[in-house]
Amino acid sequence: MNFLNGTKEPSDSPGERVLFFIGRLLLAVSIPLIAFYVLYLGFIFLRDSHAPRGIITVVAIVWGVGGVALLYWVFNNIVEKLPDLWTNRLLPFVFVGPAMAILGWYLAIPTLRTFWLSLFGRDGPPAGLNFWEQLASPAFVGLNNYVAVFTERLMLEAFRNNLMWIIFGSTLSVAFGLVIAVLADRSRFEKVAKSFIFLPMAISFVGASIIWNFIYEYRPAGQAQIGLLNAVVVNLGGSPQAYPQWVSIAPWNNLFLIVIVIWLQAGFSMVLFSAALKGIPEELLEAGRIDGANEFQIFFRIMVPYIRGTIISVWTTIVIFTLKIFDVVWVMTGGQFGTHVIATQFYRQSFTNRNSGFGSAIAIVLLIAVIPVMFYNLKQFREQEAF
Amino acid sequence: MKSGKRQKQLGSLFVNGSLFLLTLVWTIPTMGIFVSSFRARDDIANSGWWKVLPYRDWQPVREIDPREAGLNPDEIMEIEGVAGTFDEFRAGIETPDGERITWIGNKRIGRLEVQERVWTVDWNFTLDNYKQVLGGQSFTFTRPDGTVQVVPGDNMSGAFLNSLSVAVPSTVIPILIAAFAAYAFAWMKFPGRRGMFIMIVALLVVPLQIALVPILRDYKALNLNGTFLAIWLAHTGFGLALATYLLYNYISTLPRDILESAFIDGASHFTVFTQLILPLSVPALASFAIFQFLWVWNDYLVALIFLGGNPEFELVTQRMAAIVGSRGSEWHLLTAGAFVSMALPLLVFFSMQRYFVRGLLAGSVKG
């Protein structure tokens, strides 16, 4: 980098100046060109090569990570070569530009595009027409997709199930997390216990689905049960069941899927509650005890109100999370047996049925559901005075 | 005073007891898979994994030849103080002194076994499951036009490397981009700064489902679908809002005078950022990195959509879901495979637990 900046030194003779200028220009043009060419070669290699996986992995990591760093370095160099005024004007955008461009492309603009798609039939707006022609085309269906979202039988089932997910999943995750945090706070084995409880957070939903499928594994009555739950049930004199697929108790068979997410998320809420509980002043608890409160009163009258803010934010986070739940249901039941949720319906409509209008309408409904949280975040941000 | 101490002991017993019970409940599911992954295929299929714990089972101690004892299987038989029909003996009859007599075999050439209850364990451990799930048997098939094609290593180890190729850049790229942006928001003045940051805050909770259909269309138009670049960029896009927000919160609290003295010494923004800010932000970078890594490694939906069309780039989560779908009762493959897919995240998780907790407390939760 230094030798490039070194070219900024002024020289005396006009001839040298011109030479320096041409040299700088050449450097400024050729470095980005070489950089882009190298990046392009890497891309082609990764896309088309059939080299051994290990080599592809190494190239992918080096190319991906190095490429991004290289791009920043190149653009920074170009901008630093400009006159100071322009450097100061443009440099912030070199720094912040890529982030904003990617966010715009991947999240901000897609909300508008998805909304636009949701107003059209299954193939989306016809290509090659302008805005008004698209509106006038027969593919434009107005709000019909939304009507379908709120009337189709499977969608209603998905809404009902998602409600169950939100009510049972988030509430029980919070409850278990809170109880474990309080217990761990008073135990000598706090560290070990907490590690074990939040270990599931590192496990993928697919992995968790396999783990719980094994617990729910069903063998016909009379055979040795290899699933833990059925083994217990049979030992207690019950008859074995394939729990997530147990249609006759629908919608309650959803609970066997919800348990998985409670198992995964309790660790998350435990960590946050544990930190919040440590923030309660000891004098406050001591004062309660001196006044004769028992441990349950201290829990409900002092601890819970004190960490109410944390409880609400943890609960909100898990609600948003369960609202979008997909992997567990998709791997465990594929949405059959009355277990569809909004996100599995979205996937089924968008990618299995290839009905982009319907799928997009579902995505917009998901977006609308999180808008209150979005406004809350913005309000919080506005209230921080320093920005 | 004495009762107070007793109460305290009781309380501690209650606390530790319930905590132990909860920890046990939380651990047993993973334990079942872990233990099973080392059991032989037939053992997994025929008995519960808890048989590795000591349990009481009937073991033969001696045999009786029914003909020598003068027993007729068609009548009620009486021996060693118990009596019963053939069918009852087939099921086993317990004697008053705690033994069990069971008829083994059929009526004509069967024998009687006297069994005793003894403690036993099934410790038939093996690594075969892991060898099968990782070992790359190549797969040969004949195309419709008659040419024979060999697909190398369509197995978990290939999927593992693919996941690595996806997860590492998908973790580092958003962090790098977010760190540049966070630096600009914290230390540079430029028009639109506040508006851009408000956009980032607003995008924190936008569900990624909103973007999948339009982005897939773009990728198809750009011929990017099914490439690593496509999925890196997608994960970058979906993780960037949170990364920028968290890193801004951290970088903006770094002491102002360090930077100012660097600028007085003539350092450029780029130098300050790479030489000063990045090293100082390592704790924040590490805690976000863990989250993004776990998130990407464990992701299923994004990979399903943007890599789904390319079987060569199948990731561990896709591979596992495929095994569940096609061979859901092959528990010897599923258990070992699940552990292979969990090995790296668990390692990262345990070695960097401190940063993980710190990240959680700073708000590392994806919208």
C-alpha cells in the first residue's frame, strides 16, 4: 500500500508529473482489473471444477474470504488516489456501501418485490410489460391470494398450529429457562448444569429431529420398543404409538414437535435469565427474607417483576422464532398428519407447487406479524439519544 | 437454629435434586443417539440403547432333559415345585426360590432351562456405523445413453467438506462487511448515515422467507443458482443486519482518543480500521462469528433453496434429512450421521462457550 501512496509526492518537472500521472492511472485501472479477473477465475473454478472436495473446500474458503478483503482493499486504494476532498466524500461509501447494497438486494427490496408478486397469479407478473400493463394483465389478481391464505383449509390448519407453537413453545421455553436459571443460581453445580442444558443450542434442527425421532421410534405392540418414550409407555401398561404421526389426537400431536423446540430453546432463555438474575441486588432479596417471605414469594414477588423486561424480550424473541419454524416440522412429518405451519406452507406453495403468488402472500403475512416488533425496535433506537 | 439449618439442607437437596433431574431430562435425548451410534446395527434394531446400563436379565444356569425327568408336554407338567402346561413353560414359570424354568424349543426335542436373574450389560460397541456413514463407497450407475458414470464419495465426509466450504466464508464475509459498515457508522460523517442505520434496525426482524422467491429469480437470471457464491451471499444478506447492529454497538464504545491520536499521526481510515479497530473488536467479532457459524452450519432452509438443485454440493443437514426421508429406520446410519453433523458445532460451542454467552447477552438472535 505504501508504494502506491508514495506516488502522491509532487515532483518538479512537468514531464515527470505526466509520467507519474500516467503511472498512477495505469495502476489505478490495472489493479482492480487484475483483482476482478482473479476473482472471476476463482468463481469459474468453483462452479465448474470437479477437483477433489478437499481442494475445492480450501479454494472456496480462500477465494471467498480473501476475495471480499481484496475488493475492499482495491476500492479503498482507488478512492485514496482521488483528491482529498473526494476521498473524504467517497470513502464512507466504500466502507458502508457494500453492506447497504447487500441489505438492499437481499432484504429491503425483496419485501417490495414479494408484495408485488403476491398480487399476481401463480407465475407472477408477465415479463416484458411495464408497471401499468402488468396491472392490467389477467395475471393480476389483486388481494385474491390473501383471501386464499385466510380461507384455505391447510392454511387455517397452519395458523392454528402456529398459534399452538407460539403459546406452548415460547411460554414453556421461557418457563423452563427461568426455573433452571433460578435453580442453577443456588446450586454448586451451576456451570456443569448450565452447559448441559444449553448444549442443544449447538445442534441443528435436522439433528434434533433425528434425536427426537429416535425417542418417538415406534414398534408394533409385542416387539421390543427401541424408542425411549414407547418403552416407558409399554412398561407402564400402555400401548405404543407413533407420536408425531398420531392423527387421532390432532392437533395435540403437534405438542410432540413443540417439545423439540422447547428442548432447544430453554438453554437460550436460561442464559439470559441467569444473567438478569445476577443483576438483582442481594439486599432486595435479603429484605424480602427478613420480612418473612418464603422462597416462592421471593420468586414471584421480587425476582419475576425485577427481570420482567428480560422476560418480555426473551419471550418476544422465541415467539418470532416459533412463528418461522420450518426445519423441525419439515424433517419430522413434512407437514402431514395435521402438523403444517406457516413456513412449511410457504415452502410448499412457493417451491413445491410453484405458486409464487400464493407463497409470496404467505411471506407477507409473516412479515406483517413481526411488524409490531420492528416498530418497537425502531422506537427503542430513537430513544437512544446518541447516534 | 437447628431447624433452620435442617431447612437449609432440605432446600439445597431440593434445588440440587431438581436441577439434576432437569439436566438429566435435557441430556438423555442426545445420550440415546450418542450411545446408539456405537452399537452394532442389529443391537440398535432389536433392543433399546439403555441396555448398555446394567439391567437384570435371565441367564441359564443348568438344563433339564424333560424326557429324563419323565415329563409329557401334552399334560400338565410338574417339576422343581412348579406346575404348568407346555405353553406356560414356554413363557417361563418362576419358582418360589427366584429361579425361572423355561421350555426351549418345540415339544419333541425341546429342553428345560433353569434360569437365574443376574445383572448384565450389552457392551457390544463398534465403530462400524461411523465407517459406513463416512466411508465413501463410490456409486456406479448407467446413464440412459449407455455410458457408465461413477459418482465419487456421495457420503457424509463429502457433505462435511461442503458444509465447511459454505460455513466458513458465510461466517467471515458478513463479519468483514459488517465491520467496515459499523466502523463507518461509528467514526465517519456522511449524508444519509442516520437513515441507513434506521434501515438496518428495521431489517433486524424481517423474516428471510420474504426474500427467498425474488432472490431465487435473480439467481436463475444470473445463472448463480447452486454455486457457493450464491449461498455465501444469501447468508451474508440474512446475517448482515444483525452483524452490523451488534458490531456498531461495540465499535462505537471504543475510546475516541486512541483513534484521534492515530489520525493525528497521519493514518488513513483504512489503516486505523485494519490495524486498530479490528484487533480491538476481537471479542465482539468472535461472539458474532460463533452465532453465524452455528446458524449457517445448522441451516437447512437456505441451503435447500439455493443449493438444492446441485446434488454435488449437498450439505450435512441436507444429507441427514435425505437419509431420514429415504432410510428413516436405518438407525445405525442416522445415529452416527447425526453425530458427525454435530461434531464441529459442539466443538466450537464448548471451546468458545464464553464468547457464546457474551454474544447471547449482546443480543445475537437472528430475526
